[in-house]
Amino acid sequence: MLSTLLVAVSIAIPLGVLAAWKARHLVDRLVMTFAVLGFAMPVFLVGYVLIYLFAVKLGWLPVQGYVPIREGLWPWAESLILPSVALGITYMALIARITRASMLEVLAQDYIRTATSKGLTTDRVLLLHALKNASVPIVTVIGIGIALLISGVVITETVFNIPGLGRLTVDAVLKRDYPIVQGLIIVFAAAKVLVNLVIDISYVFLDPRIRY
């Protein structure tokens, strides 16, 4: 789940920034189309579509299963590509939409026009001025979206037959193994609380006006 989180954030934020910079252009429409479809499609459907295209039709990746890293770096990564993409698409769509909305609001401010009129390059205006001031809502939705990953990992590991906490949750529920279910709920809740705590602490560094 951590790798999915990192990949989703590293892709979604640049897409949202690009969409805001090219608002109402073709790039913006393409990014928003991806965001709407990605957020609307359920994780299991995305998983089966990816399996059909890249495993069954093209034969590039394995259909299901998990290969431990001790058996080779590439086989291990190969077994995680489709599950990570299937799990991360919804999360990427959510972050991209919020990034675009926050960036559009910031880009309309007077200090952005002042920075542009002073001759600053586009990348400095977007990254140092706009993105920094739009980062609080983006970071907030990253923390909120952890719930999407937690719920999605249960479905993804079942679809791709991966032995993880999600698959263990499904098996425990089917077998009515209540101690396991309770333990997993505590683990998932603790992970979400920890991530949200880190997000809250990061506000102090992103916005100096925030104090605890």
C-alpha cells in the first residue's frame, strides 16, 4: 500500500498542476476525463480490465499471484504492477482533481500575476508560488484518501490473489474468525490515524500561519 501511495501522489500532483496551468485546453480535458473515469470506476472492475488487456491479451504481465523479492527484483516488481495500478487509479483521480481545483484558486490571486509580471519562469511560479500555497488542501485529501487505499486493498488482493492483509481480512470474515477481524480493524485504524497525524504535523511546515 505504501508503494501505491507514493506512486499515486507522484503522478497525480503533476497531472493536477498541469491541468490547472492548461485550464480549458485539451490537456486539462484529458486529465479531468481520466480523473472522472478513474474515480467512478470500482477497483475490481479496473483490476479485471487491466488483467484482460496486459495479462490475457498482451501477455506482458502475470494474471495473478505474488512473487517474493528473494526470487528476483523484476519478478517481484512484475507481480505488483497491475495490483498497484488498479489500487492507485482511484486515489490518483481524487488527488488530481483536488490539486487542479486548489491550483486554479491560487493561480487567480494577485501575487501570482505579480510574480508572472516580474518575469519569473513558469516553473518557478507554478512550483514555488502556486503549489506551495495550494499544498494544504492537497495534503489533506492525501490523508483522507488513505481510507480508499485501505478499502481498495481488500478487493485488489482478492482479485489478484495476493497474500496480504486484504486477503486475510476476506478469509477471516468468511470463516467468522472474529479475533483476526478485530485485530485487522485495529491495524487499519492505527495506520489511518498515524498517516493523518503526520499530515496534521506537516501543516506547520507548509503554512507558517498554522500553529498548534
